[in-house]
Amino acid sequence: MSSSSLMNPTARPLPLGQGALPVPVHAPEGWQDDSEVQQGDLEHDPETQQVSELLDRLIAGSGDDPAELGYTVSIAGVASLDRCQAAKRLKAALEGSVPDPAARQGALNAVRGLVEGVGRGAEPYTVPMLPLVLERMGDKVGPVRDAANNAATALITALCPHAVPIVMPMLYTAMSSKTWQAKEGALLLLKQLAGCAVNHKQVAAALPEIVPTAGQCLCDPREQVKKAAWAAMSAAFKLNGNRDIEPCVAAMLSCIARPSEVGDTITKLSATTFVQSVETPALAIMVPLLSRGLRHGETPIKRKTAVIISNMSKLVNNPADSVCFLPRLLPGLKDLADEGADPECREVAGASYATLQQIESEAEEVTRETNANMDTSKATRPALMRTLLECVAAAAGPDSKKLDWTSRTTLEYVVSLTQWLIQRKSYKMEDWKICVAGYLEPLFESTEEAEEAARAFRKRCEEESRSKDEIDNYDDGPGEEIANCEFSLAYGGKILLNNARLIVKRGRRYGLCGANGVGKSTLMRAIAANKVDGFPPPEKLLTVYVEHDIQADAQKELTVVGFIQADPLLKHLPNEKVEKTLAGVGFNAEMRSFSITKLSGGWKMKLALARAMLLKADILLLDEPTNHLDVTNVAWLEKYLQDAGITCMVVSHDSGFLDNVCTDIYHYESRRLKLYRGNLSAFVKVKPEAQSYYRLGAALLKITFPEPGPLEGVTSREKSILKMQKVSFTYPGAPKKALENVTLHVRLSSRVAVVGANGAGKTTLIKILCAELKPQEGKVDRHPNLRLAYVAQHAFHHLEENLDISPVRYILRRYLGGEDKEEAAKVHRKMTEEEWEKIKNQIWVFEKQTRKLDKIVGRRKKRRSYEYEIAWLGLSSINFNRWITREELVERGFEKLVNEYDGKLAAEQKVGESIRPLTMVSIEGYLKDFGLEPEFATHSNIRGLSGGQKVKLVLASAMWSNPHMLIMDEPTNYLDRDSLGALAISIKDWNGGVVVISHHSEFTGAICKETWTVAGGKLVITKKDDPLAGGGGQAVIEEEDGEVEAAEE
């Protein structure tokens, strides 16, 4: 996102000539002060005298060809216009102080002659004349009006694009003139500006002022003015830059003149799907319509308007874009929310009003931060003039005294143009050549000297307008500077960085630190996509973004080698080089032929890193690189980064990794980046309040788990509620078993860490435990009323089909009807049509009568097991129902039917226990317990959440059912240190069982009393502080082969 969009879109430089100007140090003798040049002085300057005489003859109505004046000035130099006081004399003639209309006509012809003969060099003298030229369009004398039109057209045709902001206020003034011809002329000039491609950016930026000013001319009593207004606004409206509203643009324009069309246009706009981000130009043309829609007489139109505002506001990436429009929408929305006749319409308006208030608050805060961070004292006109004069003199060198220092008007004009560039933070040399060198060239003997002055002036202005961030982030350390940019970044209606300064030096390794949601990954993606203003493009500086997960679904058919060669930049590489690099990171010959879908999370990360190594990036962008990596591979990555000397930026929640790798830390502070030299430990010493990045116990955030409900028959937290007995599992086509002869137990008191190398089978073990996979050998028993929460290794798969709804609506959808839809879809409950066909026709015989099972309708306790009440097909009376033991039903193939019924009963039991209603208000409050504020829970779609926020949502949604057990696969991958510390504390305080896979030894060491080590398909269980270990040690233990507790009668 452009940083310039954070500025006031209607801001413009001070009017020409405003502010006292200093005398140049290098040319005090030649500099003209405010005293007038006497006519007698021209006797020693024949060229200037010739210019003066030509000007006199034109103003006297001689009918001379104005082109001769332009030619003469081009020879004598534009400074001759200063010396003969041309501006003062033209102004006197155009103002009518000379009553002769021929004088006015002659002065207008002189303006045209200067524009056409001198070109842009005449702009400093002709542009200030534009208001008088517009006024003369209403002259009583026809030839004068014609001359005015010709002069204005010529002036706008030759106008520098960067001078458009200077000219626009002159046109606005003329649109309110007392003469209709001046109005018409100004509107036609606006159409001319909008129709020229080089002016599109500047005219689009002016739309917030164009719409109300030119819009009032659509209702002018003069038909000529209305026609010109329609033409001008049609041309300007096309520059709104938003494809979504293109079909409605003509109707929106028509509504300004015909209020009766508002209802139909709102209806048409309500059918628009908003996809593209909404920026200032689009808002400028939509707000008048929306403002009228809120005042419409029909409630349905008001409601549609509120919905449009709500949908549109979610796509306003930069809240500052909407600042000047909010006062026009907020009062109408508030009135509708408070006083609307329809309750549902009031609710919709209230939601839209809350969203706009949030945007307003965000924008105000950003404005305060911007003002506090900027020093504008060096951007005043006198300061800029002093700098310009110094740069001009320096570029001329010893010949500076020979320069024509009398061109005061040109220098003032250059200052006005550069003020606009500075306000927009535009320091591209091409723009400064146009705005500076193009006008200074007549002062110098060569174009090169003028460009050198422009280059020096641009550099000085950029340095002197540096923000406090850039000064604070000044880096005098080793390394070549390869990037230095100031930019802003926004996503999903929230400003993440505002005028932040980023400096990167070759060979340095930068850690990005900040809480979840501040925009760390978003910044790296923006850099990789070349969307950060001022950051060098890929052809100059190659950046490679390494994500924390390969999206295997999109490339599931590729082998490991094929995945590398699928990259357009690597397809030319020979197989030998690719395979050598893969072997260097641990892929043996067999693994290199694997499909990437067969790789574990750790190996996918190593594959992504191998691709990045082959690309030979100038900057490596590493987003959670240690995710899924075991301890050995983390150490390998640390050594590679340290030895390779590669420049990199790292986002990681692994404090040890950041400590060992980083040479510098960039910390997110008040929407800016603050540079700290040294690793994470050094950063925490300087900024102790950030120690939550370093120590789990320092967490400031609090996560609160809902307490598990009672579990029938389980009177002690030490009783087994879930167990595996002699379980073995083999993936289809695999040469060996992933797990073999595994036995384990889980209790309410369990705090288990599952560890092992990448690919050892940890996730397979967990998936069997959670009933996501079914073992080929052995069995898994769980308490019939057990509610289990599961957060997968690739946690986002829980959300993949719901990215375009809010977190609140996701939970509402997932638990609608009382049961967890994810739990209901698990393999131990979901019966396929083929499975049902195999068992549904089984014959049961009771009292010599044959029957077929229809459904389970009840359950009761029988000793240490259960019996289920069965209803039979075609027998509706409950008198025919029979009680069948669980064991018999399982033996005959009805295990999934039994599990499905148990799951429904467990869900019903939870509903009875819960005090949380399934409402949006209740869910919003519940998500706050997991660190998701309403801004993200209710007012943002899931797609816009950060990785850590998504994990919090997955965790919260899994815990909504008040589970008895929580299983997490690599939960530390996406959580920041603060969230990780809060999670550790909440697990310690919770009364349910916990099993967690993690390579994060600090996290597991803080919470886990038991370790399951998976290696070679085998499981070894050890416990901390076990009496068998002699106190304080660890002991390998044999699990008892007991039964899972059933409910007591």
C-alpha cells in the first residue's frame, strides 16, 4: 500500500509566492529582492528590452504574432520575464485596469504565445495567470473570450502533471464564478485534465474536492454549464480505480443531478460484489450516493445502504483514506440505528455504525502517531528555497556567480512543485528531474548541471524530511546498505505499519518481533510480492519467501525433485544439482522420489528451505522456519544461516533460534519498526517489557479454558478415559509399519509430551488416538461420554472451508444443532454407504422372528460396559425394542453406529452442563478468553487473521464443547511468546487431560509430566518425578492393561 495514501488526499502546497524567501549566499549581488527593476536598467540588457517592447505592443493591441514573444523569451531566457516585470504588466491588463478590450485580448495572446513558444519554462509565469484567464472567459467582448479560451487550453495542454494540484483550486474557484462562461470554461479544462493519461493519478487524488464542487454545477440554471459539468465529472469519475463499481458509475453520477434515482441506484449497487480494496477516489464518488441513501424515504433502501457501507468498509485497507468522508456517513447511520422503524434495519445500521467508528478511531490514532513522528520544520517554503539555492550554486561550481539569479518566479514555482512531492513522499528521480531540472535548465550552460542540481536537491529534501524512526533506526554497523525505504502497510481495514522505516544491510540477520496480529508475516509477504513502497524490485534485489507450510494440495502430484523444478526460476537446473542440494539437507535417494504429500511437516519445511537455497536469494524471508523441525534440524538450520553469510529476515516464536541466529531485531512499536542491535537477549535487556518473547513465565496475555464437565463413572482424575492396546498401523503402499504394537493410556490428569524425529510417526499416533485414522491391528477404547478437542499439526485445515466468515460465525456454524460437526465427521463415527450396505441386511432372530436393525434409541449401563436399545425396521412400537450389549453390536459390525450414538449423547450432556448459549454475543465474549478481541472475532473474516490468531480460533472452537481432553499437534508453531506463555499457564490450571506434540522443549518442559517417545514405529513412555526413578528422575514404565472406566449405575 502506498504510504502517500496516509496523507490528506486533498492537501496541496502553499499558494505561489507565499512566504518570505532568503537571499542566496552564493549570489548576493545578482539576487533581486522585492524592489522593482527600473525601466532604465534595461538599456544595458537588449534581449530583455526586446521582450519588454514585444509585450508592450501586444498589450497595446498591435495584433503582433504572439509566437514572436515566445521565441524571443526562449532566446533571452525566462529570467527576462522577471527583469521586465512581465507578470505584473500582464496582470494589470487582464484585470481590466486598462479599459481597452484590445489590451485584454493582447495580454491573453501573450500568455498563449509564452506557453506555446517557451513550453514548461513559461509555467511559473503563466500558471498564476489562470484565474484571470478564466475570468476573461466571461468578458463582454467576443474576441477577448475567444483569446481566453485559447490561452487556457494551451496552458492546460502544456501543464506539468505535478502542477495539477496547484491548478485545481483555481478551477474550483472559477466553478463558483458569477459568470457562467467561467464556470463552463473551468469544467471543460477539468475534462481536458482528466482526459490526459499523464494526469490521471493527480486528478483521481483530487476527486474528494471535485465531486462536491463540480457536482453543484450539474444543477446550474445554464444548460451549457450543466452539459460541461456532466462531461467533466464523467471523465473524472472514470478515474476512481475500482473495477467493482464500474457498472454503477454512470448511475452514481446521474443521482447527483436527479435525486429521484437514488433508490434504483442503491438497489443496483447492493447487487455488487466488493472484492477490490476501496480507496479514496472510489469513496469520493460513492459517499454522496450513500449519504442520500441513508436519508431515503423507504426503509428497504436505507437498509441496503447500511449493508453497502458495511461491506465496503471491510475493504477499506487504509482507514485514513476514509477520514474526510466519515462525517458525512456517521450521523445518518447513527440516526438510522437509533430511530429506524424496522428493528432489523436498526440492527444492520448499528453494526455498520460500529464498524465506521472503529475505522475513525484507527485513523485518528494513526494521524496522532504520524504528527508526533514527523518534523516538518525543514519543509517550509523559506527552508526549501534556501536548500534549492545552495544546490544550484553547488552544481554550478566556480561559475555560480555567472548564473542568472534574477529568475525568482521560476525558483518559487520549483519550490511549490517540490512541496507537493515532499507531501506525497515521492522521491523518484524521474519526478524530480521533471519538477526541478526542467525549470532550472535555462540557468545553466548544460542539461547535466541542471540534473545534478535536481539530484542534490532531491537528496537534501529526502534527508531533511526524515522521520524520527529513520533517525532512530540509523545503522552505522557493518554491511552494505541494500534497502532503505519508508512505507505503510494495511490489511483487512487495519493499519499495521504507518510510515515505518526499514533499513537492510547485506549479511545481517534481522528478527521481526511483535505480538500476534501486528503484521509480521504480512510484511514479509508484501516484500516478496514487491508491494512495499521504496523496497528494491526483484530484478535489483531477489527476495525469496519461505513459508511455514507447503500447500501440498495444490501440487500433490509432484515428487520432491519435481517440486523444486516446478519453480519457474529453477526449471533450467540439471537434476544432478537439485538432487545434490536435497541430499545436503537430508533427503536420501528414496525420499527424493516421494510425493510431497507423504512428507511430514518437518520435511516439508526442509524442502522449502532447499528451494530457497537453490534460488540464491539476496534476502531470505523466513516465516516460522523452525515449525515442525526437530532439535537436530533446527541446529542444522542455525549453522547454515550463520555460515552462509546470507541476508535474512526471520519471523519465529522460537526464542532460542532467534538468540542464536539474529544480529539485529526489528520490533513493532506504535505501528512502526524500531531497530535494536544484537540478538534477542540483547533486545530484552534494552526493552525488559518485551521479555514475554524470551520467557514463558513473563506472559501478559491470559487464556482461560472452560472447565470439563463431569464424566460418568470417573471419580478420580487418575482413571483411564482413553487407551490404545497393541495398535499397529501401515500407510497404503508403505514398505513398513508406521506404528507397531503401541499401548498407552490417557487420564484427566495426563500432561503428555509426544516427541521424536521428523517422520517418526508422532502425528500418526495422535490421529489414531483422535479417531482420524483407524488402526489395522489392535484397538482404541474411549469412555463413551468422552469429549475430545483436537488441534491438528496443520491447524488451518480446520478453517479451510470457512475463510470468508467471521470467527464468531464459524463457531456458530460448527456447533449449530448442539453437536460438533468436526467430531461427527471423524472416521470412528462416519459410516460410508458401502459400510452400511454390508451390515444393514443382517438378520437378527428374537422369539423365532427375524428382524433388521433400524436405529439405536437408548443406552444404559451394564456392569463395566453398556447396552443399547435397538429399534427394528418396520416395527414402530417400543414393545418390540431390545437391549443389545456393546460388545455384540461391535462384533457384528455396528461399531460406528454405536460411536455415533455415544457422540450425540456426549454432546447432549455438554448442552446440559454449559452455561454458554450459542449466540453471537456469547461467542464473542468466549473468544476474548482466548485472546481474540471483538475487532477480530466479529468484525474480521478468518482469511484476514494472522497465523497465531487462527490457532487461537481453532483452539477456542475445539474447546467450546467443554472437552475432557485436549490433543494438540505442534501448537507452538504459530503462537507468539506471550500467547505461548498464556497457553502453558492455562494448561497447568485446567482439569482435563492434555497430549501435545512439540519440538519446543521449553514449552513441553513447563507443562508435561509424561513423555511419549516415538522412534522406528515403537513407543517408549517415561514419567518425570516417578518414584521408580529414585526421585527427580525419569523412568520407563509399563502401562497397566486395565479397562477404560464406564459409567456406574
